[in-house]
Amino acid sequence: MKTVLVVDDAAFMRLAVKTMLEKNGFKVVGEAENGLVSIKKYKELRPDVVTMDITMPEMSGIEALKSIKAFDPKSKVIMISAMGQEALIKEAVMSGANSFIVKPFKEDHVVSAINKVLLT
């Protein structure tokens, strides 16, 4: 069973993503409410993939992405952003994001994106 770390500052979004993933055979091994916590949890849990919100307090998803990639270049991180954040998505991809999902998203799109990243 593939493991996932879900990172989002909104508790309802973490719950929504977690529910979707668990329903589709993934194991959510941890959650983080900001970029700083996500780095600590990544190092501790070593998940197969991370879903990372871009805009968060304390430390942005892009800064956290860079730290996780520096720690583990083989890490798999999928960025999640709101509509209209194209510049941030481009920056995230250039910083090493493996894929991205735009909110609002559909369950099959999230599952498909994670499965595709896990195959690379």
C-alpha cells in the first residue's frame, strides 16, 4: 500500500484529500498544516508521495518543496493550488514538483495524478 503525506493549512481540505485517498487504496501516514511541519513529517515518515498546498502560513508549499527535494531528491511531491495561481504552479514545477492539481479537483483526477507520479 502506497503511503501519502497530506499537507494543507485547511483542516477540511486535508480531510477531503485523506478520505479520497484512503477510499482508493492509499494509506495516509501523516498530515501537516504548513510547510515547516511538512518537512519534519516527511523526514520522520518517508511517505511514497506528498500532496502539498502551495499557499500556507509559516512556510509556503514551494519553500517546503525545495527543502524536501534538497533532503531527498527522489521524493515525489504533487502541488495543489487554487485557480489563478499559474505563476506559482510554474515556480513549483521549476523547483522540482512532480505534478500539480488545481482546486477544485475531482477524486479521479487526484488518484490518477498520484498513480502517474508513483510510476515515474
